[in-house]
Amino acid sequence: MTGRRALIVGASSGIGAAVTEVFAGAGADVVAAGRRIHRLEGVAAGAAGLPGNVTPMELDVADEASARVGVAAAAEILGGLDVVVNNAGVMLSATVQTSDPAEWERMVRTNLLGTLHVSHAALPHLVASKGTLVQTSSTSGRTASAGSGVYAATKHGVNAFSEALRQEVAAQGVRVVVVEPGMVDTELADHLSDPTMRTLAAQMAGEIRVLDPKDVAETVLFAVTRPPHVSLNEILLRPTEQVR
Ligand SMILES: NC(=O)c1ccc[n+]([C@@H]2O[C@H](COP(=O)([O-])OP(=O)(O)OC[C@H]3O[C@@H](n4cnc5c(N)ncnc54)[C@H](OP(=O)(O)O)[C@@H]3O)[C@@H](O)[C@H]2O)c1
């Protein structure tokens, strides 16, 4: 990864913070983006001794202008983009009957539209470098289940968009990689407003050995370090004990 230039969006905690650390550890220069700048500064400070540089950047994927300007600024700082990781996401699960449509809108704006905005802004840079676009989807991008209808809809959307994009840019040497983790130990479930879903998430996390963010980060590193003619299009990884 030495000399490679990476933008990680949704890098302030969990999987994105781990990807930032693993990439910088492997020598890549990284712009770590998200809304919570103090957390991003902490991620950058934690990476201080690593071979690659980490630059924190404030960026809100739910705001098209912020995504566009942020991607351009990251390309400017790094002198181009070889890897972009679209990792920003929120999971506000609840049943359709009990959920708040304002939360549906937040998930669609962040998980789906946010991924679209960042991908669109990043494409000219990735075409120029024959780079790699990594999309953090989920097992919910493959299988929907009760209580996660809208979250699953956003992740199915990410998968569909990414497959179409892959076909569009394959001949230009750009790789599109969809990563679909099962349960990972992060802050994702902390934002659940539905008490039943909070209990359920805590219960599930307590019953099995879930993935560490680093498990996912190392998988992403593996995918982006394959030779240029090898494209891992879709990677599903679950905790071993996770059944669905
Ligand atoms: N944890 C799991 O079990 C799991 C499983 C499958 C897939 N995933 C996916 O993995 C990704 C990362 O989640 P995580 O589990 O690592 O949870 P997390 O610790 O809550 O991280 C979510 C990241 O997304 C960023 N984000 C949220 N809204 C944003 C916005 N509007 N603009 C920019 N950044 C935004 C957050 O940064 P700020 O708040 O600073 O903006 C944070 O860095 C998500 O796409 C999630 O759906 C997680």
C-alpha cells in the first residue's frame, strides 16, 4: 500500500476507523472522513507512528455538496485517489409498523444516497488511477429480515448500484468491491431508538463471538491489494456462529 492514496468515508469509529489504521499501517496515505471531526482527529493521532499519513476531514455524505467538495479536497490533499471506501452508515432498525419515517429518510440519505454521491464524485479520480471503490454493504444487502426492512432496502440498493457500476467501469480498469459483514462490534447499534431492537441487538451480540472491526478491515486490505487483474466483486463475512 506504500504510495497509495485512500479516502475512507465513515472513518471516525468502528469499521472505518479500523480500515484507516490497517491501511496506514500498510503504508497508504489516508484521508479519514466523517462528521465527528474530534473523533477523526483521535483516529489520526492514534495512527501517528504508522508508515502512512492520516489526515482527518469533516464530510457529511447526506449532503451532496459536502460529499462532492470533500472528495475533491481529499484528491487534492493526496494528489489523486487509488482507493475510496464508502463506509458511512446508520442502522435505525424497527418494524415497518413501529418505525418513524424520519429514520427511514436518514438511512436512505446516509447509506444509499451518501454512497451514490461519494461514488459519483470519486469516479473521475478512480478512472484516472485505475483504482478501487469499496462499498460497505451488509448481510442485510443480501437477505432482509423482520425489523430491518428499510436498512436492508438501503443495503440492497448499495449492492444493486455497485453491480451496475462495476459493469460500467470494468473496462476502464476500475474495481468495485462490495463487502458484506455480519455482526461487528461497533457503535452502530448505539443509535437504535427502538427499545425492542436495542435489546435484541444486545442479546445477539452477547450470544456469539461477533467480528472485530479489524477482521473487516483486514478483509478490505486483502481485496484492495490483489493484483490489478483480480477483482473481488463481493465478499460476505460473518462471525462463525452467526446463523442468519
Ligand atoms: N456493525 C455491524 O454489525 C455492521 C454489519 C454490517 C455492515 N455494517 C456497516 O458498516 C459501516 C460502518 O458501521 P460501523 O459498524 O463501523 O458503525 P459505526 O461505528 O457507527 O460507524 C459508522 C460510521 O459512519 C459514519 N457516518 C454516519 N453518518 C454519516 C454521514 N452522514 N456522513 C459521513 N459519515 C457518516 C460515522 O461517522 P460520523 O458519525 O462521525 O459522521 C461513522 O464513522 C456502515 O455502513 C454499516 O451499515 C456494520
